Amino acid sequence: MDKRFNIGEAFVIAVQLEKNGAAFYKEVASSVSDSAAREFLEELAEQELEHEKVFAEIAESSMGQIEMDELSEAYIKELSTDFVFKLEHAEENWENMTFLNTIDFAIEREKDAIIFFLGLTGALEGEDNEKINRIIQEEKSHMIDLLRLKERFR
């Protein structure tokens, strides 16, 4: 049974996810003394802001109704509420987090973002879907780079 679902709302969440990710990376970068690590984190923040722009464009163009089945609708709604990059969580525990803890946190959030974005790809076609797939590849790259950074500081 197909239902009408406003996918634009999920992209508004994707915008917030990227905005929070950029703020998180900027905050961590400001507290890192290693210049290479700081530059890397600042670059991640910039990339997240670029992703934010892409999702904002998609959100604006997809605020209309898109045909989705009930399972897909439920899946995206659940991801929308569960897989949001929670900067507040990091701020609540900031004093207790080491640099490696923050990198672990970032790795988990990148994984969450990939899962969330994969859920969105099924709702779109064409150029918007290609944009999301490019962002997914960049998020995968972020995760790999974060894992390498973690190994460097272990």
C-alpha cells in the first residue's frame, strides 16, 4: 500500500545533521594542539558545510509529496529520529572525553550518517540521488580518515 510522504522533512534533518557535524569538528579542532590533526578536522568541518548546502537544495526542491511504501516511510522516519549527529551529547560529556574518545564519537556519527543517507537514496532518482551517493562516498572517506587519525594517536 503506497502512501504520500513528505521526504523534504528528512532532508531538513540531513541539513541539521551536517550542520551539527561541522560544529563538532570545529570544536574538536579548536582544542587539538597537533597542527596536522587540527587542519584535518577543520577540513572535515568545511566538507560537512558543503554537504549541508547540497541537502538544503534537495530539501527545498523535494518538499512536495513523493510516492513511498509504508515500510520505506517508517524506515526514514525512524532514521530521522534516531540517527541525528548529537553535538549536545558531546558537550554534556566534554570534560570526560579524551581526544581518542572524540574521534570514536565522530566515527560512530559518520557511520550513523551513512546509514541515514542510504535510507534517503531510495526515495529519490536522478541527479539528487547521485548527489546523495557522492556525499555517502565522502562520509565513508571521512570515516576511514578518522580511523587512520585514531591509529596515529594511539
